[in-house]
Amino acid sequence: MQIEEIGWEHLVNLAGDLKLISFRIVVTFVYLSTRDKKGRVHILEVQLDKTYPKCPPSVAAVGCTYIFNVKWSMNSRLKDLVQQFQEQHLEKLQEFWSTLDDIDNSLCVVNLKQTSRATSFRQIDIGNDCFIMLFINSKNPKSLPEMKDKTILENLTSILETQLPKPPDVQKNDQQVECGICYAQCLPIDDELGPRSGTGTDYTCDNSNCNRAFHSVCLGDWLRSITTTRQSFNVLFGNCPYCSEPVAVKISNTIK
């Protein structure tokens, strides 16, 4: 069967009775999935009618911003169609989709759940009840900026001369990098700290329900103040001050 040549693992759905494929097909839909270089999953919808394989199937690429044209002959097979999809569709839109992902992951996109890779625009909340509409050229997403070596986010920040708000989940993650002991994101600039001066948190509790971040310097100092802390060579063994799960900190170079 031709689907075997592509791989059953790529088959998402097959509408209709399999017995009708060979003998009495009126309309059958085949949904195939494939991944691009960035690991993004794409769905290829193939419609076969009673003229197949003499006539090419009707193809719709979910998330495609233009019509996907198929080159077909009497000797063509479904695997050839998938190869065309990968070479003509996925390769051309890699930079476009990466730009959209960059926007979706880093900015406050309005109605993010309703957007898709097939839409070449995004409405962005920039704060103070102000919004901007971004339209991205799918064929050349970097055609407009003068600074083509910069990302779209860097160009927007430069044009608007303001730091754009981050999505709520990114803001939450930023808050979590504060040290759970000194409540600062970075250590102070101090010669006594040596290479650790001004550095951020470098230790995270292994408990997935906690995941509290610390400066290893702060955590080491805190462990020294606890009578139950044990030391073996240059490693302090104790418990997380938040969840009481075991922690271990090297005190010579303060690296987990």
C-alpha cells in the first residue's frame, strides 16, 4: 500500500472504509503529518476521488499561506507528493514560521490560541491599552527591517523605543529566577565574590513541584547555618528551605 511507503507513523486519519479504497472510492481523505527542521508538526490533507491515480489528488497543507501546487503523472505516488510538500512548502516557510514562533513566544499576542501558522499577521498588546498589528511577508519575513541581522523583536524594540511586555508565562518564569534566599536576581557587584560577582541564580531545586532557584553562594551560606547540614569534602548536603527535599551544593566553586 502506498501509505506504507510514506510510513504508517505519519498517518493521522483515514476517512471511509479501507475496503472502498481499491474498489469504490467516492471521496476519501488522507491526513499525513510531517516535521520540519525545527521539529514543528505539519498536516497534509490529501483528497482522493474516483479518477485517482490518473488525475492528481486535491491537496491542502494545513498552515500554508498559499496554494500548494502538485506535479503529478501517471507514475506518481503519494510518497512523491509528500516529498514535494517537504521541498516546496516546508523549506520555503522555515524562516517565516520561526519569525511567528519568536513573536508568539516573546510578546503579548492577542487571542494567541486562535492564531495559526497560516495567518501572516499578529495583533500585539504593547501596554497602556495600545495595540499594533504586525503583518509578516511569508516569502521574505526580513524584507522590511534595515537591520536584517537582528530579530524582529529587536527591530520592534528599536523602532518603538520601548521594552515590549512579555507574555504572562514568560513574566512568571522571569520572577522565578529570583533567588529564594536573598530575593535578588543577581548577586551584588563585589570583589569578594570574585567571578561570581553580579551573576544570576545557578542552582535549582530538583523537586519538580518546587523548582525554586537560588544563588549557590546564598544556599551554601544558608546550609552552613543549619545544624543538620552535613559536609563531605567540598560539598554541603542538606534540605531545600522551601520543600525540604535533599540538596547538595559545592562550596569551592559554588556549582551544582
